[in-house]
Amino acid sequence: MTRWFAQCSAVAVALLVWSGPGLGQTNAPYEGFLYGRITTLDGSVHEGRLRWGNGEEALWSHYYNGRKTENHWAEHAPEEERPAEHTSVGAFGFELLSWRSARSLERPFMTRFGDIARIETSLRTVHVTRKSGDVVALNRFEADDLADGVRVFDATGETAVIDEWQIRAIEFLPAPTAQPSADPLFGTVRTSTGDFTGLLQWNREQSLSSDELVRPTDAGELRVRFDSIQSITPRTPDSISIAFVDGRTTELHSTAKRNRDHRGLYVDDARYGRVLVSWSAVERVDFHGDGQAPSYNDFPPGRPLSGTVVTRDNRRVTGRLVFDLDEAETTDTLDAPSDGVDYTIPFGLVSSIVVPDPQSEEFVPADVRLSNGEALRLEQAGDLAEWNGGMLIFSDSAASEYVPWPNVARVDFDHD
């Protein structure tokens, strides 16, 4: 069976697509898909199901990414207490010149589409208004998902491809209820340290049963719809084994020098929010075909973070919290890795964080307790790295206190 594809001609393999229902060929929306109204610069209005780029973000749980133009929380933190980096110039083993400079507080932005009410554009800036009313200004010339453009599938069956520079505003709306024409990819990613189950984005992009697995092979480009696949098992860095729903199996060897299928998988696991499983950590992917995507109304507006910061000298400071001089509401996320898995956890799911002593000679992980009682040990990287911007705490008197990250021993979050 492993020679099944090799027996196909290059042309046949290049066109190989299994039959089945496909969202790419029909326009019936349902509640789990992105839906909205786009107004263009010339005043045209397009309403319908939305999909970013050419087959990318399609569901409310997917993330919109960009980079903020400013950090207005920084003014509350004394510059001399913020994280700094040491730079030096030397020769022949001697340090000739050194200086200390404040670390940049520019921050990336990422939020689930289900948390967004509206996106508006100007020449240099993209303004994202979340359901909470929070408005975030993004640099239009940095890495911003709007650059991929948007496809609109309207009720008449027409498809409009709208370039980013045509877009004036996007208003997100609950999708009309209808029978779905394709299912979201749903399954379990198995790793040596645990399994993750939920909505999937293969290679960080493909997320629907009608999407295709694309692999370069000796016989040509293979295109296989995901609704024909039961499981995928990596064998070597360049080969995978595929088990099909009809009982067939085959092993594929990629001919690409840099295989873009090796960027890992997103899993929207309800326990953690979202995880990115690196390709090296994947042992097997099982597709279940029975998952449901949340609707727009399943995402309540974010609330301000609040809780208590315990300092290294055992002081307790309670009030509204801003984590890393950036994350300020429950829909913002704690981002940190562990064992080849990058966790993106909404703060609404986080109960507490115990920060390792920075004076410790061992690079120990941080203890993160979730609201469901589960404990994670996450590496001191991402939001838990030494360059974390620290904590702002606003007391009832509206006065703020800044605690640099090395002075933070523990953070306990309040959840009503």
C-alpha cells in the first residue's frame, strides 16, 4: 500500500482530492464560522461568512494578530525600575565599553476573533475594538493579519476577495444558524507528555474538513482533503504515515528542502485555551470529525484583571492588575512553553502563578495553577521570562504601585 501514490502519474497526484462536503465550494454559514459586515473605502458593503487570507482563520476561536503602536501602561512604571539589558563592546577578551538601556516595552497583540466587536483602518493604524470596549491601536506596517486580506462568502453564493487596502471597517456579527457545509477540524494531538483535544489548525492554518493537506512528493504535489483522513503519524522529519477513513494507509516522503508542513499544530483545548504543539513533539494526530466550534455569543466581554501580588519581601498588594505592563483583561493571555508545547492561556482561566526565585542557580519552571485546579509547570520564557515588564497594581484609591518582575513571588487572580 505504501507504493500506492508512487503508482499514480504526477498529473494524477497533483489533482488528487477526495470527494465530500466542502466549505470552500458552498456558502451556507453556521454559528461557529466567522461572520461579519465589511465596508470598503468606496462605500461598498459585503456581509457574509468570512475567511482570512487564502484558507487561513475561519472560526471565532482563531486569533487575530498584530503589533501595538504604543504601551500606555509604561507611564505608570518608573523608567529606572523597568527591565533593562546590558550591552557591551570588547576586544581580545576585554570589555572596552558597556551601557545599560531600557528594554523595549512594545508588545505584540493577539486576541480571539470572538472577543472582537469591530476593526477599523486608517493609513498607518488598525484600531481593534474588543467586546469589552477596549480599543487597541496596531501598526499597519508591522505583522498584522489584515495584510492577508479577507474573503466574504455572501448569501447569494458570491465570493468577494477584499484586499487589506480596500477595507475601511469590519463589524463582527453572530452568524445565522444553518446546517454546516463542512466541519471544523477536531481531534487529538498525542505527545510524550500528554494529549491535547479540541479544534485543530494543521500547520497553523488549515482548520476545516474541506481544507487540504498539501505535500510535495516524487510523483508531484499531493493534495488530500482532511475529511478523508483518520490519523497522521510522523515517522521521520521528512515523512508521515496517513491512515484514511476507508481503511487505506500510506507513508509519504516529502521532497521539499524546507517543508512548510513542519510548523506544528494549534489545538483549542478547553482546559488551556490554545496550545501550539511543535512538530518535533507530535507523536500522532487523530481526527474525530465530531467537534463543535463556539459561536460569537459564546465569547463574553473581557473583564479587568484583579487580584493580589505577593512580593519577595512578603508584602501583599491587592487591586486591579496589569501583567507584564501589557495584559489587563481576562481575555488577554499568558504565553509560555513547556516540553515543546506553547501555551496561550486566557487569564480568565488562570488562578495563580508562583514565580521562581531569580537568584536560584537552577533554571526551574514556574508553577501555574488553573481555575479548574490543574497545575502546569511552564518554562521561564515568553510572558514568564526575565524580561517580563513587571506588575502594575491599582488600589481602590486609584493609586498605582509598580512591582518589577524580579520582585514578584506570586500572583493570585480573582475570579467571580
